[in-house]
Amino acid sequence: MSSDNTPMVKITIKRGDSFQSKYQTYEIPLQEKMSIFNALEYINSYLDPSLAFYTSCKIGKCLGCTVEVNGKRRLACTTIVEGDMTLEPDSRFPVVRDLMVDMSDQESS
Amino acid sequence: MDSKYTIETYKTDVVIVGSEGAGATAAIELAKHNLDVIIVTKGNGVGRSGATITGEADLAVDSNSLYHRFNMKVGTDPEDSKENFFHDILAGGKYVNQQDIVQAHVEDAPDRFADLLEWGLKPLFVTKMSGHSYPRGVIVSAPEMIRIYRKKLKETKTKVLNNIFIHELLYQNGVCSGVFGLNMVSGNFITIEAKAVLLATGGGMRLYPITTAPEELTGDGTAMAFRAVVELMDMEFPMFLPGCFPWPEAVKGVNTPFKLASAGMISGHMLNKHGERFMAKWDPIKMEKSTRDITAVAMWTEIMENRGGPHGGVFVSLKHLPDNVIDYIMEWLPPSYLKKYGGFDMSKFLPDLKRDAVESVPASHFFNGGIKIDIWCRTNMSGLYAAGEVTAGLHGANRLSGNAFTDMIVWGHRAAQAIAEDIKKGEIYQTPLDKKQVEYYVTEALAGYSQQGDEKMQSVRDDVQDTAWKHAGIVRDDSLLKEGLDKLQNLKERYKRIRLTCNEKKYNKEFIRYLETKNMIANLECILVAAENRHESRGSHYRKDFPNTDNIKWFKNQVIIFKDGEVELKLEDPVVTTEEPDRIIEKYGY
Ligand SMILES: Cc1cc2nc3c(=O)[nH]c(=O)nc-3n(C[C@H](O)[C@H](O)[C@H](O)COP(=O)(O)OP(=O)(O)OC[C@H]3O[C@@H](n4cnc5c(N)ncnc54)[C@H](O)[C@@H]3O)c2cc1C
Ligand code: FES
């Protein structure tokens, strides 16, 4: 996938659940105009299949992919990766695992 | 995952698989009948999965009803009628629609639209969409529809279980007794016993690597029905939208290029890498504004014959227009999609249109085929019903714009009426779960943890998508399809050698995708087999080696049934109530 001159970017992700968590950093090739969703897909598909996160529409409509990017709430699918970043789960919801939260009790829209 | 597992068990009158347009509509209607209903969804809440929320969105209702019954005088045309709507649906579906289903559809559509209005939907405007001879496209906001469904489901106290992946039907002696699946959050298996099961699982667009549709639509409903020997139909007709970004990655599948060239708003030219305006070879009169079928075939031909761009698309160019005209592009009608698509700020992804073209590729957009139903959503398995995009029969070989939204509201409602009626009459009732079948499903699901082999799940999934794209895509011929079927055999073998590596219980994406991949393979098999057998071109099925529409031999539906590990095809005559095509061989696509 990545040739020698592809720029790399570091994605640090808060992993685990509300009881136990740690930060893990993945280094991935930075594609032009890739979204955080694309980055997570890349990590899950080719580096670490155990990474948990939610996606559906991938066009910013279902609002299911909300994560906290360097502390700010953002949609993973419409936010472009421009440099290193830290991702944490949406703090409004209970964490299932990693970036996957349970939105059952609260239907925000 | 290890050999220890837990099964969460539920019991209800009706279980609805799918929480969006079709599923939610059915649940709201069922609540009137005092039945216990559980909705299960792959989504993290209603509106967080499925195609409904992604709609743009037009909803088709005959213009006469809009004008007279709903008093919508602007943009409508009272000259229209239900009969005209009926006719257009057949013309769009190239006559292999089931006319009894189409009849019920055009009759019910205004009533279901009335329900939505009563529940608070505010239509924006009415417009004439492609394939319709009258203005029937009521533009509605999909997020608003979702808010209405959420509100109604709350009011009716419908139980919704989120993040549930239903994987198999439970049945005995041809009678459905419930569903089996995975609670993706807890990692436990789940069984739901029910008198009636309604599949409202949407399409299988994610079988293809480029799609406009959400990630979880992997054709689960058709696949589980297929495995349970439920009849499917018209599987050779997955529809592609001609004109989406192949690149950049973030907006892959977004349909702005279609709007720039073909949607009738901005007159972009489609060019191959030699600068040829290739539509001239296919439709010299309408060019880029040709039918979606022909446009998709034309684009695909250029791409597959290596005349596309570096990202796998053809080019859409505005450079035939003077710069100082392009300056006004945001004032053209309606320009909003150039600024915004879903949550994207499109200006970040469009090049300077005075200088560069955008690349454009057809993307998997809709499944015309699916589970065979009668006019009350009954399948050939007692106790099993289906509604919405997961079904076949209404759209025939291709659907009209806006008619998928109408499909889900009309047929979700009809399914609910039929289920309520059948339960009341005692035609269906709770039959016992077959414990052995549950055990078998558990063992099958967990096979990826114990079977011998070193295949990676992701590599099989990637290759399934690649095979679908190359062999079950838009332009087909005998050798492509046969090669596809060979590759399919190989993929089925490789699937049995997948070794899963992730042992997490909670939201284990590798495991979820492993189960989905099985469904994608089943859908691919159905598409390839049906496409290989249909020796003609019709609607969204185009064969280079049989380029005409043959109404002498192929005014037929292909029904698929899974028997002794093999796919069997049955040719059936479409149900005709009023209109028949001329029994001649015609040029494709007109
Ligand atoms: C980008 C886009 C734009 C569109 N725009 C329009 C438009 O403007 N007008 C129009 O008429 N049509 C449009 N369509 C088509 C239309 O949106 C769909 O056909 C329609 O919404 C389908 O509704 P549905 O309820 O049948 O299925 P969906 O809305 O797809 O819902 C399927 C449901 O089933 C659930 N599900 C699936 N598998 C499982 C499983 N195994 N276990 C549990 N749950 C499961 C999903 O989680 C989801 O809840 C568009 C489609 C797309 C992709
Ligand atoms: S995946 Fe739906 S908003 Fe991001």
C-alpha cells in the first residue's frame, strides 16, 4: 500500500472501556483527503482487526460515527485527516469498547 | 471468542429485522393491533443505519393525488393519474414487474403519504424526476423522516434492540419460528421466538467496493432467506448510479459528478482519457442526459476498456463553458449540492472546474431484486414476511427515482396489515424453536475460530468485492460471468479456511465482517447465476454478448431457490393485469 515516499501519520486511539483503558498509536500512510473513517478502516482492515468503532452512512448523516478528535467532538466520516491526531470515544455515551459507544439510551439528533 | 458462549433469548409476537423506513412503518402500524413487537437493527439506534437516512430525498406519489387530495398546487400536474404512475413503473422496470404488486403500490401510495403528513412531515417541493412522465417527486428531508419514526416508535412503545446482527432464520418444516443472530455489543448470541418474522433489511450494495450506500448493507436478509430455501427473484438487477467520485477516499461513492453531468441540472460533458465525448457512441441525441441504464453501461465500457482516468473513473468536464459563465455555477438550479452533500463541504473535494475535470464512476446504489413476495408481503415460508428494498417484484428490472421511499412506506404498512390479520385468523402461531438448529447456527458462526486454515478474513472480503465489481458489475458477458462463477467457487473454499484472529467479545468487527462476508458471497452467487442465465439485456442487466431486450424469450422473471447446496433457477411469467410489452426484440435501454 505505502511506497517509500508516502507520508505517514500517527493516529493515537483510546482503547478499552470505562474500567480499563490505554492509548495506542498506529502509524498509517496518509492518503490525500482521507477521512478519519478511512483511517480507522485502514487500521482495522490491515493493522489491527481488534479495533472497535461504529460507522454506517459514511456521509455525515447518521451521526453514529462521532468521536472526540484532539478533545473536540467530530464525525469520523466527514473529518479529514491532516496530521497526527488523538481519538477518544464520544463522552456523552457509555463506552462499549474502544471508540464504539452505546447510543441506546439517548437518541440525540 | 472461545467455545463458551451465551445465548440471550427473547419471545414476542412479531420480530421486525430492520429499523428504518420499511421496518419502522410496519411497527407503527402493528402497534394498532395490540401485538408485542420487537425491532432489531444493526444500527446504534434508529436512523443510525440503513439507506433511509441517506436519502436525498424524493418520494414518488402520483401528481393527481398531490394536486387534488393534498392540495399541493405548485409544481404538480393534475393531468397525471395512478394509471400513468403504474405505466411509468412498468416502463422503467422493462415490464418484468409484478403488475398486481405495482397496482397495490400506486393505490396505497397516497394513503401512506397522508400518514406521514399526519405525523408531521413537511414536504419541501415537488419536481419531475427521471423516468417519470409527470412531476411526482415530493422532496422530503430524510433526517426529518427519521425524527418522525423515532417519535412514533416512542409513542407506540415499540421495543427496539440496537446493534443486533440477525444472521439466520429459525424454522421447522417450512414454518418460521424466529431469528438467530449476534448481539454485537455484548458479544452473545441471540434468539428471538416469534409468530411472525418481518425482514426489512434493505439491499446488499456493500457487496460492491464502490457504493452510495451505508456500510452494513451486506444483503443479510436475502442471504438468510436464501439459506432457508425462501424464494428470491430478479437478483440479476442490482442498480448502479452513473456518476460518483471514485476518489478521494473520503467522498468515494458521493454522487456530485452525476449531478454535474447527467442529473439534468448542469450540463457537464463526460470524456474518456482521449478527450472523446463517448456518450455519442451510445445516445447521440440525449448524450449525458440519456437513461441511467445506458449512461452506466457507457461509462463502464470506457473504464473497463482502459480509457478511464487514474482513479478508475471517466471525466466530467465543464470546460466547454466560458470561465465567466462557470463563475455563476452556484446560481444554477439548484446549486446546494455543490456546496454540501450530507455532512461534507463539497468545495473541499471539487477541483477548480475552470481548469480540471472530476472523475466519475458508477456506484452500487440499489437492489431491484430480493425476496419474492405476494401482494401482502408473504413469502413461500409460513410466518416469514418481507418489505422494502429487501424484496423483489415492484421495480422489475429497474426502479424509478423516488419510488424506493414509496416502496418502504407502502410495503412496510401492507406487511403489518397482513401479519396482524394472519395472527388474528390463527393462520400463523408460535411454533417451537428447533434447539438443534440453534446449535448448528452457533457452530457454523464460530467455525472461523476453529477451522483449519490461514486465510485472513479481510483478504477474502476484499476479493469478494473485487469479484463482484469485475464480474457482476454493469457490463457482463459469458466469459466474464463464467470466470466470476469460478472465482466464486474459490472464494467459498477460502471462506472455509478463514482463521479469525480477534478474540474480543464486544463489538468484534472482524467477527461481524466474517458473518457479513458469508452473506455477501451468497448474494454474489445469486447475481452471477441469474446474470449468466439471462441471455439478453434489460434494465440494470446488460450483456455485451446479448445486447438487445428480448421480449419474445425473456419476458420472464428468474426465481432463485437453494436446493441441496446448489442454486436453482425457475423461469416464471411476470404477473400481468393490464399491460404487456410488444413481443419483439428491442434495442436496449430506450
Ligand atoms: C445515498 C442514497 C440515496 C437515496 N435516495 C433516495 C431517494 O431520494 N428517494 C428514494 O426513493 N430512494 C432513495 N434511495 C433508496 C432508499 O433510500 C432505500 O431503498 C430505502 O430507504 C430502503 O428502506 P428499507 O427500510 O427497506 O431499508 P434500509 O433503510 O436500508 O434499512 C435497513 C435496516 O435493516 C437493518 N439490517 C440490515 N441487515 C440486518 C441484520 N442482518 N440484522 C439486523 N438488522 C439488519 C439495518 O440496520 C437497517 O436498520 C437512496 C439510497 C441511497 C443509498
Ligand atoms: S458514518 Fe454516518 S455520520 Fe459518519
